[in-house]
Amino acid sequence: MFQANWTEPEAFDQEDAEFVRAVAGWIVLLLQRAELVERLRREAAEESRRLVAEELVTVLAHDLGNYLTPLIGHTYILHARAEQAGRADDLRTTTQLRRGLERLKRLIDDLLDISRIEQGIFGLVRQPVELCALVHAVANALGTPDVTIQVEAPRELIAEADPERIRQALENLVSNAVKHSPKGMPVTLSVAPETRTDDEWAVLTVQDRGPGIASNLLPQLMERFVKDPKSKGLGLGLYLARSI
């Protein structure tokens, strides 16, 4: 609010009043522009920090991946030696170690892929893929003693897709479902053909029997770093699956 007062009554004539109103309008306009400039400055600073953070994460993920690959290779060698020598304890240890390193490798790959998505250089190599075999492979790899994965699929279903990216998306979805499923309750992974108006499609579905998703998270569920406060993940898997 802009207010002008004078000690003498009727000190302002009509011309003065028009001038005061014009000055008030200019002040309002200047304040609005100042607020806009400040908001743009804050947004630019936040964007700059975000870009720096993303670049740092990408560099670290790339470097960690370079160190991790030979470590995974060594665990396979140690596992093979333990198997040849019949050392059951060492077999269990190397199996757990290998699985942990492979989970870390998948996380690093996800971080690098998200960087590629943001830069517009994330590519797909489409080719005929036998989806039923791929679904069974994912189920066998990610099932646990506490949460099994039930597969519902026809004998064969060929689709035009990128097999590595489909596997990556499925692994993120299934891992998320297994993580949030109660012990003893299976996750269902299904694939089925579907006829639509534009073409023939293959539909992949992942269903768990967990507590569900909080309603306040649903609108942003597929965005980066959005996750349930109780979740230990980074909130990247669903975003990456949607992007693929």
C-alpha cells in the first residue's frame, strides 16, 4: 500500500492526485520487477547447484564403476575356487559378496543412465526379444527366500525392444516390489500380449502385496529422488523405469 498525507486540508489538487497515483503505480511495478529478479536469481542459483551436484554424482559414479568391475570379477574367481575346494562357508560368503557388489553396480549404472537421460543421449537398441525368457531370468535373479516371484507368462512372446533396457526397467520395478513385500507374500511378474488400436503390444506387470503407496506421493512417484521416508533407496528406480 502506498499512502501520501499532508498536514494542510485540501493541499492536493487533481493534478497532484494523478501524479501520486502514477508514482504509486511505478513503485508497484518496480517492486514486482524486483521480486521477479530475486526469484529468477534464486532459481538460477538452485539450478546451478543442481547441475554441479549432478555432474559430481556422474563423475563419482563413473569412477566407482571402473573400480567395481574388477572387484566383481575377482569374486567370481574366489567363488569358483571355493566351489572346487568344497568350502561351503566360503561359497556362501562369496555369493553374498558378489550379490552385494552387483547391486551396487546396478545402482551406479542407474545413476549414469539418469545422467544420460538428462543430457538427451540415452539410447535404445531395438531388436526382437523373447520376453518370457527375460521375465523368468529376472524372477530367478531377484527372488529371495522370504519373497518369491511368481511368473505368469505364455510359452513364448516376441517383442521389438531393447533387451538390456527392458531388463533394467524390470529389475528396478521387481526389486522395489520385493523390498516392500511382507515376508511370505510373493511378487507376481506377468507378461501378456494386448491388442490396441495402433498395434500389437506386450504388457509387463509387476504386482506386490505390500502396504501400498501413500496418496501424497502418487503425483510425484515417478520423479527423481521421490520416495517414501521409510525407504532406504535413493528414489531413482521408478524414475528410470518410466524413462525407459
